[in-house]
Amino acid sequence: MEFRGTTICAVKRDGQVAIAGDGQVTMGESVILKGTAVKVKRIYDGKALMGYAGSVSDAFALSEKFEEMLQKYSGNLMRSAVELAQLWRNDKMPRKLEALLIVADRDNMLIVSGSGEVIDPDGEVCAIGSGGNYALAAARALAKNTTLSAEDIARKSLEIAGELCVFTNDHITVEVL
């Protein structure tokens, strides 16, 4: 049985970057195993943020590998992501991981997949996970039509996603740089 982490939303605005995540962990398609999980964190001595979605064990493995690369490349987010992706291209990773990360610092925001893709999203918002599309639509609308802070947009986007996606709850954690 798969344990799944769910919705993450990141927003950059006015020199601030925020990543919000809900707390639901689902077992299979029908059982909420935990409602208070924390799926966002500060990394690299608090200079960067990370949020994950997907298979929990794969998300942990992917996040650990990314943090290793971030240490190796002195906090360079883009280089760390690209070097991690090359592990799959060079067949140095034994398998693809069913997980996605959003990683961000004050300058960059990236989506990193467990199969070796690195995506530099358009605009100043991105989202992943089962409620990711709902959160992304909400974040884009709020960013275009309000003066809310990055933190408030990320939080409200998760709240909206939680109203629509059964795999997203209202126990929201937000980290801000």
C-alpha cells in the first residue's frame, strides 16, 4: 500500500518566497492515515525552502539526495538540481522515485522530479501534488488580482485546494524566506 503526501504551493513576491503544504497523508485511495504531517521545511541553514509531494518514502529519498547536492554545491540551487537530475541520465540512480519537490531560495524556484526533470516554472507561483492544479490556479488568480503577500497567497491557495481536492486538508504549514 502506498502512502502519499499531497499538495504544495510556492509563491515569490516582493522579495519574499513562501512554500505552503497541507498535512494529509493518504494510504491508497481511501484512507487518511495522518492529518498533521509537515511536508515543507527550511534547508541549507535556513537559506532555502523545500516542499514535497508523492510517495512518502520516495519523497524522503529525493529530498535527502537534493540536500546532499545542495551541500556539495555550496547552496547553489540550480546546480544542485541539475546535478541531481544527471544521476538519472547517467543511470546512477537505481530507479525512478515517485515524488516531486519544490525547492526555492530568494533567487530561484524549481520543481524537481524523482525521474530526473528540473523545471523552472513560468511566473512566480508553482504547485505540485494531487491538489497542485487547484492551488496553482488559485495562486495565479490571487497574485494577479490582490496585493497579498507571498505567504498569504500560498496559504490561501492551499485552503482553496483543500476545498476541492479530497487528498488535501486544512492543516497548513508555511515556511517563508
